Amino acid sequence: MVHNLSQINSVFSSFIQELRDERIQKDSMRFRRNLERVAEILGYELSKKLNYKNIEVTTPLGTANLSVLEEQPVLATILRAGLGMHQGLLNYFDRAESAFVSAYRKHSTAEDFEIYVEYMAAPHIDNKVLIISDPMLATGASMHLVYKALLAQGNPKKVFVVSAIASTDALTYLKNHLPDTTEYFIGAVDEELTAQSYIVPGLGDAGDLAFGEKC
């Protein structure tokens, strides 16, 4: 199931607008904060799909019955671009464990590339809720390889994918390669990919915009 928040009018759209705006993008601190804010809202919406339990809390004046998360998810992200969104999710799931995986494109030509996964630091995820975040889902191949790498730590009972912008091609690809029960929380969905597999209109290179251009 794809939850596309751009289909609902809210202040969330302003954060996506700022992420896309090439003038505002020049402020890398604001770009990182907007990634964080987008992830916070996507995380809040995602939280409605999780399981809860009732607890009793003692206040200075009595007791209150409340619903809290039954268990904490594992938050996974793809280095380096995913760090901003990871922080946004961690702001809300503040007791969650974290997993980090590096994935990058190795180009043979401008249009031909392979994706490599080189590093992973992750807790056990067996029978846990796994939330994987990445600002951009262009082809979906990086997300798929990262998911496969994480399986070395166990089989999650539920997978959520969180992204600011996804292409329709990526969502189609992931639906065919991730578990059928995976749910996608997306800020906006764009129709076009270039020959170099960049999303149009997209927003550019999220990692470079957040952390500076790489050599």
C-alpha cells in the first residue's frame, strides 16, 4: 500500500515545496531541517499503523489510562543522504534502535551503473517492525539491496519504506521485490526518470544538497 501525502492538502506540502525549490536549497541547513520535518510527519502518519497497548500512568492528581506503542521499531537508513530523514524519524520514535547501510552507484557510463552495498551496522531485526528511510526512490534498486543486506540480521515481521519523493517506476519495482505487506509512506510521487535514472522534477541530489558535493 502506498500512502502519498501529497494527495492531501496540509502544511506538509510546504516542506516538500521548499525541498524542491532550487533557491531555498542553497541553504543546506534548511534543506536538512526540511528533510527532518518531512520524516517527522511521515513517521507520525506511519505510527497509526503500529500496534498499541494500554497502560496506566500515575499523575500528581490521579491515574490516566493511555495507549502506547507495543514495541519499538528498528529505524534503518541509507548513508549518507538518509541521515536527515533518519533524524526526523528518531525524533518521534525516540526509543528505537537504529541501522545504517551504505549504498552507492558505481557508473561505467553516465547511463549505466551498478549499486554496491559496502557497510552495515544494524541490530537484530528478527520479528521486529523495520522502517527503512531514504529521501529519494529513483529506481528502487538501492532500497531493495539494502533490504536484502538487512536480512542478515533476521526477518522482520513488517516493513515500512519512508521517502520524501519516489518515482512511479521505483514503487512498481519495489512492490515486485519487497514483501507484499510492505507499506510505503511517500511525500510525493513523480512520473518521470531520466536516462541517468534521476527523478523529474525531483529535487536534485539530496545527499549533496544536505551535506555538500562529493568528489
